[in-house]
Amino acid sequence: NPEMIAKYYPQAHATEDWRWYIGSDGAQGDGIILGESVGAAVEGHDRGLLLVTPGFGRDLEVLLPGWLILVNKQGRRFTNESAPYTVLGGLIQNEGGHAFAVFDETARAAAKPGPISQANWVSEVLHQKAEEGRILREQTLEDLAAAMQVDVGGLLGTVEKYNNDVASGSDTAFFKTQGLQSVTHAPFYGVEIRPAIVCWTGTGVRVSADTAVMNKQEKAIPGLYAAGETIGNLHGDRYIGGGGSFGPCLVFGKLAGENAARYARALNE
């Protein structure tokens, strides 16, 4: 629901034509709309989970390959590139909402899918996207920095330090252990990365401990209960990890069902 994304999840809305949603077309925010129609309080504004993407297509990937480095506008690394999907999007968001993946020809030519399929990060796709101009490709790091509009000195210093770390077998900046690969052999590549795949939205109705929907005066709305992603602010500022959506559906669904049934029975007594 683009209108509700704009209202409740402006970080996701700002990704514009990069944005797509992994879930069902039926997920339109009906629970929030219903709750608001009877005075429910809504919380969890601008919270959710955005997965990172190079924007090539609608291939769902939750991890970046370890053989690239991510740099910000200053040309500096800011994270372990193998960071969990639960935090990587937020880290890039902190850098202005986008970063660049940098790697060399050796890494591109050897790129193969990992244990978790990485459809975008294979040699043939990377070559095709470079030919199309979707990936920046330059013969020097200086030219690549200019094309990416990042600080040249920052990028050169970052690559020099990283290459030294790779040679020694230890990433002393962020302790990455997977896929260490130097950035040495031209041509050099730069791929813009954005957190833009909407995986989970954190806005929903406020509930009590027994799943009763609360109004703006912190009073329960009689007979109305909520569960799953209809509940707002379940995870706080960051999604907690795999199963974080299923769990609340099962746990709070059981509680909400029991409490709603108890309420209905009491009306007939």
C-alpha cells in the first residue's frame, strides 16, 4: 500500500522506484485501517526491515558476498560486509541511505552463488550489468571514485589498508572472515547498494499484554484483539532475526484467540 508506506514508513518510501515488497499483495494495512476506525492508537512509526539490493531486479537476497567491500561517501568502509541482514540495511541507512560495493576483476570473474543463493552476484550477471552501464567499471580506483562520487583519498586509503589486511589474513577493521579478497586487478567495479526491499513493517495498533487493542487514552477497546504484524512496534528499532514474524503470529494469535473467545462467552453469560 504505497500511501500507507509513505505515511508510516518514510524510510522505505524514500527508496522510490528501488522499492518492492516480498510479501503478499493482500498485505494492505487493513488491520491498521480497521483499528484506527474505532480509535485504536498506532505505534512503530518508521520502523521495519529493509533488505539491501543492487536494484538489478526482484531477486530476494539477504546477504552480500564477502569478497566485496562496502564504502560510504567518504570512501571508507563502515561495516563487516557479511553483517546479518537484520542490521545491514540500518547501517547503510545511517550512511545516507546508500553505499557502494567495490571489487576488482578477479573477484568478478570468480563470483559464484554461495550457500545462500546470490543471483545478482555471479560473474555473468555482473558482466552483463557492467556492459549495460548499470555497474560502474573503471581502469583505475581514482576514476572509479570519481564515477561513484566518493572521496578519492578515502577510497585509496581504504583499499590499501584492506589489501594489506587480506595479505595478512585478518580484517583488522571489522573482523570479516568470509571471502576475504583483495581489490587489486583492473578493471575495478562499483555497485550502488540501497536498503529498499520491504521485508517487514513495524507500524501497527497498540496492544496490552493480553493483546487487547488500546485507544489513545491507553484504555482497551472492548472486544478487539490483535496479533502478528498487526501489532505495532513488536521488535523496536531493529528486526530480531529469522522467525521474527512467524513467532508473534503464533504466540499472540493464540493469546488473542483465547481472549476474544473468553470475551464473547462472557457476553452470553
